[in-house]
Amino acid sequence: MGTIGPKRELTAFDVLALVGELGEVAGARIEKVLQPSERELVLRLKIPKKGTSEIVVSDGKWLFLREKEVSEGTPPPVFAMLLRKHLENRIVQSINQRGFERIVVLDLDGYELVLELFGEGNAILVKQGEIVQPMRTQSWEHREVRPGRPYEYPPPRMDPRTLGPQEFSRILASSKGDIVRTLAVSINLGGRYAEEVCARTGIEKNMKAAKHSPADASRLHSAVAALITEVATNRRPVLIEEGDVPMDFSPVPLSTDEGRMARPFPSMNAVISHFTGYWLQRQAADESSRGRQQELERLERQLGMQQMAVKEYQEDAARKRRTAEAISSAIEEVSALLDEVRKVKQAGGWDAVTRAIMDGKLPTAAKEARATEGGVLVQLSDAQGHVDTVLDIRSSARQSASANFAAYKEALEKARRTEALLEEVKHKIQSLADGSPAQTKEAPRARRKRKQEWFERYRWFISSDGNVVVAGKDAGSNDRVVKRHLGEQDAYAHADLHGAPSVVIKRQKGPIPETTLKEACAFALAYSKAWAAGLASGSAYWTTPDQVSKTPQTGEYLPKGAFIVRGRKNFYHDLPMELAIGWIERGGEDVLMGGPPSAFGSGSRQTVLIHPGDDDALSVARKLGQRLGCDPQEAIRLLPPGKSGISAQ
């Protein structure tokens, strides 16, 4: 007889045999409770005259006794800490099986530890019939396993040990199924032992149970009783293997396993420990292999993005150099054009510039007014044809040429740095392909839900000087952030336009540093309507708290979330419209933050730079999730209103 895959859980017969062996720990003292992993619970026992052993509940469904093995390791989870509080130094009075169920009850001198070895498995600490704490809360229609609730056992199933010959025969006679299914379900033997009883009696297992003869019923009843007695009193555990792979085990040799490779073991504890140890290692190896493949796929995606980035940087560098050279070769003409545009703009604004271009009153190189960029689109000639670029009228021609040369050098440097990172990724891919574990990225750990700090209900960042900076998300939180958190020693910041958040810079021990004030202004600008408008830069200012008021002038109306700032404003102009999103360490844990790039120190794990762009928030959040290893829903909350793009870095 073969099996479909390895054994997945203990049977009631296994538990019967196991409890018989675990009786030896009665009188033992609980030295320590350990939980080496989420799915493993260990009770370290001091057994009189025998030394230290451990009761292990593995994966919620496996139970066995072994010699001391687990070290202290990392601090235990809450459940293990609670068991330590209630159970350490208590004496194990007894260990019993509940009926003929896969439930084991440890009587611990005033407490009970109930081990439910079915389904997902559970360990439940009970005192005087009330649940103190389960390893995991569970709920069914007929019962709930939660702290403070009365503990109720699952509805009992048939205990074949309690059946007399007449009741046994009646169950067979009333069954609509065959013999083997009736024994497995109605008599509660389970499929494996139902087939064993049929094999031992020579009765055809597929025969209808209702057609049994009195002699058949007697033979079946006797065989069931004999099998149960053998398991309880004459245990001879065997491990069933296919090649070197353990597939099953049983408390006694079974005739249905004839022809299969059966290896004897000295005890049920030993065979269960061996079986679970093999499959846990196998599971870990499979997970490692999957993790290696996932990491390889991630690195290949990263390599593709880096190759695209290098190409974009190189193309950008070529454009910037060509633009700089075109401006330099026509420096006099460009200077004259800028002078004329400034005069027209000063006289009639950007609309006048647009009309002058359309009417041909400006040099033909001027093609379009770009008010939002503070400049004019021009077309310059060079050896390759024509170069289109936007000239900022606030800068001179030479300054524009210098800026483009600087941008050319910066793009080349970015390409060089990205190529270096690209080579590193190639090396990692090769190492993974060669099977080198040294280059395998550690699987990300599930982050525990941490207690949030007060400022995390708003938009926030920690400045490069360590100051907390908070901003409103809407009109209501704009009001709250100022009214509740703007102290006398703090500072207030705002973008120089309507539709921007109020920003509060919290003071630390000394005066607020200039770097923090500038970062706060850049933060205010990034989360303003200027982002959605696609501006490349803008202005913002900071003031002292006494300049900020909620009281308008007589006859004026002040909407919700708005404030009046009186007196001198300290401006920062030409602030770049950009934002960094990345990980910082806060209280020993990684926290995702959005803020000015300079707020992320050199020790930051990873950051991604974003700017106004053409991608919707969800698309950008998904890309951030891939690059930063974060939940896209966590990233989307940090994005400014409007469309964005991810900068090549």
C-alpha cells in the first residue's frame, strides 16, 4: 500500500502511544519556556533522576520529547513570556489524552496547558476552566478560543475504547457506507487504522457495513480492541521510508505496510523527532531555494532598470553638452534675446511675451513663452541642426551655458555611478547562479506593528539636524498642527502660494539650525499645489510663531486651515521641486519617511528621489514598493498630491 505524500499530522493512535511514553515526565519541574520560532513551542523540564529534557510542539501539530537542544536565542514572543510568568517552576502532575482525540492536556499544578494537535494546531493556557491565553485566537460556530473565555473542548468524537460488542454492531448495521469508511469515520479509527483492522480480520473492506454478519462484527470488534491495546501497551514504533525519505510512522508495525521499507525506532518520541526534523529541514531548504530564485528575479529586474538609467543619463549628458555649446557659440545673440524678453515681460507680463513671439516682434529663435518655468523656449542652431531649450530670463546667457555644462557633468557622473552599481548587481547575479549563498540577499523580515509616534498622524520628516517637522494633510489637520503643536520656541513655514500645508518645525535644545529651516521650506513646497502644477522650483518662507494668527482683518474671511502671517518673512527662493522617500532608523526599527533629500543622512539604508511627473500615485507607489521593499499602500501615503515621476539615481 502506498501513500500520497508524507504524513501530515498525528493520528489519535499516535497520541495514545505518545502519551503513554510522556508519562515519565510526571513530577518534572518546568525550568524554562521557549519559543524559538512562531510555529515552535518548547517546555524545558527538569526530570527527577533523569536530567533535562524538552517537550516540543512543532508546527502546531507535532508533539515529542527530546534531550535539551534549544538555546536562549532572541527575546521570546509575548506568548512564551506569559507562559514563563505562569508556568516556570511548576510541577507537571500528569499528561493525558482527551478521550480518543488529538488533544493532549498537561496538568501543571493549578493550570492546564491544552495542546490541540489538529488543523493549524494550538496551545492554550487554562486556569480553573477559563482561558488565560491561547497561542493563537480562533473562532468556530460552536466555540471561541480567546483570553477570558471559558475553555470548551471541541465536540467529542467517538472513543472506540468505550464501545461494547452490541453498540459496535449497531453502528455497523445503521451505516450506509462500506466497512472501511464506517470504521474510519463512525468508529473514529481513521483511514489508515480502519484498513489495518480489515486486513487483520480478512474482511473485505469495500463490503457494505450493513451486510455484515454477527461473526464479522465480533471479529472486527476484537481486532479494534486488540489494536488499541497493542498501541497502548506494546509499542514498537516504525518509520516508513521511500528510499531515504521518511513518509510515515506508526506506533506498531502494520500489516498494510508489508513490502514497504520499515525501520524500527526505540520510541514514539524518537520517531516523531526524526520525522519532523527531516521535513522541517526540507521545508527550510525549499524556502531557501524559492528565496534564491526570487532574489535572482529581483536582481535581474534591477539590472534592467539600471541599464535603462545608464542610457538615459548618457543621453541626457549629450543633450546638456550640446545645449551648453549651442548657447556658448551664440552668446551675444542669446544675451540680446534675453534682454528683449525681459523688457517685454516687465512691460506687459508673460501674455505680452507670448503676443510678441506670435507677432514676430522678438528674434526668430524665441518660439514659446514658458511662464511656469520663468523662461522662454528657444531654438538654437549647431553643427547637427537645431537645439531646443528653455532659457530662464532671470539668468544671463553665460549662466545658462554654465548651468548646462554643470548638468552635463552631473549626468555623466550619475551614469558612471550607476554603471558601478550595475557591475555589482551582475556579480551578485553570477554568484547566485553559481549557488554561492554568500551573495544571497537575506529574506526581508516581517515588520512588527510598532507604536506610532505623535507626529505620524500628520505629514512629517526628521531633519538632518534631528528636528521633528510636521505639516497638515488637509484643512482640518492644518488647523490642528498649528493650534496644538506650534510652541513659542518653534518655527512656522509655508510655501509662497495658496494651497500649501502649514509646517511646524519643533525646536530641540538650541536654536533651530538654518539647514533645518531650509529643509522645512522645501518640504512645504513639495506638498503644495506647485507639485501638481509641474513646477521645477519655487519659493517658501519661515517665520516665528508670534507672526502666525488665525484672526483676519475686519471684513475679511479666513477659511478653515488658513492662517495670516504678519511681519517679515524669511524666504528661500529657487528651491528644487523634489522629494526623497526612504528608510530611516527610529527607535531601533526601520521607518519609511518622505522628506527633502538632505534630511536622509549617509547612513540611510536606501532612498528614492521623486519629482513632478506624468505617472499616477498608484503607479509610483508600486515602483517605490519594488525599489524600497515596502508596502505600496505605505508609500502612497507619502506622495505629494498630483502626478509624479521617479528620478534616475
